[in-house]
Amino acid sequence: MLVERFFPSNSSNYQKFKSFFNRLGDTLDEKDIIQLFTIWTFTVSGFVLDVGLNDRFVYWEWSGWLLGSIKLGFVTAIFLMILKPKEIWVAGNKRMSLNEFWTHLGIVILFLIIGWINLDSSFNELIKLIPYALAFIAGLTIFQFIVEYDQTKGEWYNLNWEKKELFLGSSATLLFISILLGFYFDDPIISTASIISLPFPVIALLWSSHVRHLQRARFYPLFILAMLLCVRAPWFFIPLAGLFYMLRTVNYFRYGIVHPSFGVDLPEDL
């Protein structure tokens, strides 16, 4: 990241901006801004599904950027101002109860519908949102494992592997069903995203219990789906990149780490 080159963590300029980014980071944490990655991705999933229903072979279509941006602004306002994510959206902060699990699913289904619906929508097509909902549940299941950052050691860790087989096996099964439904509904976006994402929970299930497998299984499936959505709605890359690099910059000045990141913790001998 360029900011690391211009502001090394041991420099006076880094310390000069640290207090500002600490305050900004506290505000972003209070609003749980990082959850917008999920909210936006599934809203645009509904939007792109509707585009694909009108033209199966649509590619790199910019014309819907205004309506899509309005929908993103709308769901952002709902999520931050009405739903109060710090109280409702607890995924990643603790192991969710069944009621909390279904609450998260209900929120995402709402945003899928908001992204999908327009004046010409046929409610008979709502069934084609199911594979997206299953893919979300598959990802949400991974968040039953709590990954935290130890600032003193500079490492990510997870201390609770209880029900590993249940959670990871369920995630892999749901992704497989999402693949089949994606083929059945002739939806190349969700079928491809689920195919590419399937190995992540499978590896975490079959390999040794290491936090790096959870890091990959939590981050990459959402990233893969978002990037495939950009194939049909390239304008979506702009808000995604803005949020991504803003959070990376804030977290670098707060903690000295680049997060969110494509990297994972690796054993010292690798």
C-alpha cells in the first residue's frame, strides 16, 4: 500500500496523523462501516440478477450506474440509520444464536429484493434470489468462528474450533446447492462465484485448524462474488474500491496493519 511508503510506522508524520485516524476509526467502528461490503454486494447481486434476466449475455454495462448508486445509498441509509448495525449485525463479533442468524438472513434478503426490484419486475422471478441467499448463509456460517487480532503479538487468532465439522460442512453443502441452483436458473454469476468459493470451507474443514483457513474462507468468497458482479456492473468497483482503501488507510494509522487485506497469517516456516 502506497501510504506505507510515504508514512512509515516509525516516522514522525505517521505519529502526526495517528490521533486523527484513531478518532475517525472509532466513528467507523461505531457505525460498523465494514459491514457495507456485505450489504452492498448483495444489493448489487439483486440488481445484476435483474439485468441478467433482461439480457443473459450482458457484459460491462455502465448505463445502470445511476439507479444502482441510488439503491446503494438507500440501503446504506437503512442499514446505518434504521437497523443500527452495532446492535443487530453481530456476525464476526460472537457466535450467533439461531434468532440472530435468521435476522441476518432476513436483512440480506431485504437488500437483495431492493437491488432486484423495479417497475417491470415479475415476482415469479424472486425464486432466482435463492442461490444468492444460500451463498450468504454459507459465508455467514464461517463467521461463527471469531477471528481476532492480537496487537501485542501482531497475529490473528481463533481460540474456539467447537462444531468445526458442522459449520464448515454446512457452508460447503450450501455452496454446492447454490452452484446447482445457479446452473438450473442459468445464472453464470452465482454459479461461478459459488464454484470458486467452494474450496475455501472444504480446505478449512479437511486441513489442520489454522486461522489462515478461516481468514480465506471469510474474505475471499465475498470478494469473488463482488468482482464477478463488476463484470456486469463495472460501476460497482468504484464504491467498493473507495471503501476498501479507506478502511485500509484508517487501520494502518490506527494499528500499523493493512486491513482488510488479501493476505493471511502463515506459519513461520512458509
